[in-house]
Amino acid sequence: MNGRDTPIPGASVRGRYATSTRIGYPVGSFWGYEIDGVYASESEALRDPVTQTIMDAGYFKYKDQNGDKVIDDDDRVYLGSPIPWLMTGLDFGLYIGKFDFGLSFHSQIGNKMLNAKRMNRDVFSDGNYDLDFYENAWRTDRKSKTYPSAEAYNSSFIQQANTFFVENASYFRIQNIQAGFTFNNIWKMESIRIYASAQRPFTYFTYRGFTPEVSGSPIESGIDRSVYPMQAIYSFGVKANF
């Protein structure tokens, strides 16, 4: 920090800083509000002794971290880091007679990502809700305790760094898998190998976006502003030696 004891602001999303670098925390960590539920009705919101900017049915109830009964910037807390605490990988090869097989995979565990793509749904006039939100959003006849209503979702009070938009970005990926078989002394050729391979054929993650991998500077990393996933590539081939 070069002697600085105040936070270094990072990524700005919807007009507010979502990441900052502070003493004692990872570089470019996420800071925002912890969600303490969703108001089931207007009357429940009005009975809440904790005051926040918007209190209504279908809106998030933010947690009062300092106990002063008012939700403000002092209630923003550390929500995680885009830096994983564990990265793993394995390269495996197997040869049995004329058959060969190779497999490589890698994973990241413990990193977080801000789903800014989801936060920016209303920026475009033809923007739409994703399927996950459509299926789980708060409704008067199906009151969710974790998802806001469609109306609340479009409020700037909701569209900021919080535990709904800062998601787990851990993932496991098969990076490459290949299998082949070699024939010797066939059709006047010394050898011929037939093989099939797949690059990135499988990725598992719970992040509610296209991909849990995004780039960015150290203090502005882990912000998904709408990126496309890395494509899977399948190929078949023949290699002949004369």
C-alpha cells in the first residue's frame, strides 16, 4: 500500500465501486452488502426497525453490520476475492499396446465474481431476464427468500455489489482429452494413427453466467461485464508415416 491506510478504489459498476484494495485483504477484493432476506410484504418492511433506502415487498433486506439501525456505506463488508485460494491441475497419459489416451484438467477453488452482466440488464431497451431469475424471482404467489422481484431487480438500490451478484466462481474443467490407435505396416505405410480429441469439452461451475473466467487488472479483476464462454473444439484426425 506504500504507506497508504485508506482503501484504493477499483472497479466501478453502476456508479459505485465494487472492488477495493485494503490492508489485511486480498488485492481487488469485493465489498458490498450482505443480504439478510427478502421482504415478504410491505407491512413486514414497515415493521422492520432497520431503515434502508427502499423498504417494500420483493426488495432485499440488507444486514445491519454495525447495529445503528440504518443501512449505509458503513454496512458494506468484505464479500470475497477474485483470487482463488487453490488452483489444481493434472496431465495424464496412458499407453497400452497400440492404444494411447491423454487427459488434462484444471480447476480453481474459492474465487468470487461479480455478475455485472446481470446487474446491467436494464441498460439495453431489449434486455431480458435470464432463465434462472425468471424461474426463481420473488412473486406475490411465490415469495422467494433469496431472489428479488422483477420490479426490485431494476432498482439501483438492488443493482450494486451484494451477496446476490457476487457469486462463487469456482470451476472444474477438462481442458483436453484425446484417444488414438496406431496400426503398423498397413497399406504400404510404416504406421497410421487414427485419433479423436476434444478441447474444453466439459466445465462445471455454479456461477450464473456464461463462464467463470474473466480478465482484468489486479484491482478490477473478476467483473463479468458480458463475456462469451470459451468454445469447445472437437477434432478427428489421421496421421500416416510412410
